[in-house]
Amino acid sequence: MLAAGILLLGGCAALIATSEPLPGDESAPTADDGGSDEGLFGGGGGAGEGKLVDNRNLDDVFDASAGGFEGATVEIAGQAYDREGDLLLVYGDAENATKPIQVTGSTEGVSSDDYVLVKGTLTGAGSYETVLGANEETLDVEASSVESISEKQASRLANPTTREVTYDVEQTKSDFTVRIKSLAWTEKTTKMAIEAENDSSDAVTLDATSASIKQGSRQYDQDFENADDTTSAFDSAIRPGVTKKGTLTFERVKRSRGKVEIDFDWYSDDIDILDPKPFQFTLELRK
């Protein structure tokens, strides 16, 4: 059990750290562990051994006050917001600054405000006390590693793919080919994996970042805040003989509404191609 300590959180809150499970956790209802995922690390021998706690089922684990999850493998992307010695405080929901987690163990090299990937073992639930005297529940994690990651990487890990449909459709114009490889859905976005291959003799530019998805009268624009780093692959011209790959991130498209359309404008350094017609794709979502 950690010794009780007080930690000012930006002048707004103080922490009382405990690493023991809350009373009654042993009989708390077991929340859905999100499927058959297996942990990457050995469990702690508790009721949760063999389970995985990640961003997908974090709400369930908090609702159960960690009951039925003690000893589970943890793999959570979040944001560090304070520390005292080896005790690191991490928001499991970085976007909303909620779901606080008390992390001990391998926390060296991480600073407050870093986006992090926490891997380790869930040891129970604890709490911290605000300056107003309110108790806020936390989860307690013994970390095997805490890795600093980018904000975009944290967002991707916190919003994993829930469904993916493969298409692998292509169109070619003047020896320049555009392929749509797949569509993938997260809770917040729709991601489109594309390729652009230039078999012509001149440099070609694909205006991928201006593309939007159309579904009837509805238009879904790109969500650059949650975009993958690979989107930048299309910022520059594609030289002859080069294939570029990347993923475009859009506002979340509703699969129940059926097919979608997407156009890609492009430009060639070939002076004979003055006004190239766009690539126009129609995709059926109900595959």
C-alpha cells in the first residue's frame, strides 16, 4: 500500500493515493472485457488474469471499480497530468481529461502533459481527494513500461478500428493509378487507405487532402485533428515510377445509409494534360 500523500493538481486538487482494492471489489459485477483479447504481459493472479483493460472497455472497468479485473493486463493510451516521485497520474480519457489512473512502476522519463502508452497490470482501484473534499475514483496500475507517444498516436490507440471493409478498387488515367484499399471505422472517424502509383514520365500531384466523402445530400469532410501521419504522404508531387500510400481520416460515415462517392482531383506536369478529369469512385458500404 502506498503511503498517503498530497499532490496539488495545478492548484485545483490534491491526491490521496492508495493501491489497495476498494472494499467489496471482489464481489463486484464483472464487466464485459471487450472480447477474446489476451494480454501481452502476465497477470497478477487476480480475478482479471487473462483479461485486457484498454481504452475500449475503460468505462466498464471504472463502473465496476476494477472488480473482476484485478490482475488484468493494461494497455491504455492517455495523457500524464502530474506526478509525485514514482507515482504518475494519467488521464485514461485524454480528450475529456477524465478517467484518472495512478501509475507506479516504470514511469521514469515521462513528464506531465506527455501523451503516453501505459502497459502493465491493474492492481485495483483507489481515489484522490479534491480541495473541495470530494473523492474521485481512480484505477491503480503497476506499469511494466510507460512510453511517451504523440498526440495523434494516442488518439488512434484510444479510438481503435471497430470494423474494416476491403475494396482494392482502382482507376487509371494517363498512366497514373489511384487505388482505394479499404475503409475502416472507429467510434469517431472513418479512415480510407489509398495508394497512388505514377507510371507516367512526368511528376503527378494527387489532391488527396481536399477530398470529401459524399453520401446522398450529406458531405463528410476530413478530420485533420485525428488524422494519421501518413496523410502527409500526398503533400508533395509523386515522381515517375513512385507509389505512395497513406490513410485519409474523415468524419464518421454512417454505414446504414449505403453507398458513398469520393472524387480525387489530380494534376500532371505533362503540358499536354491541361484539365485532367477527377478520379470518381463509388463504394458500397453494406459489404
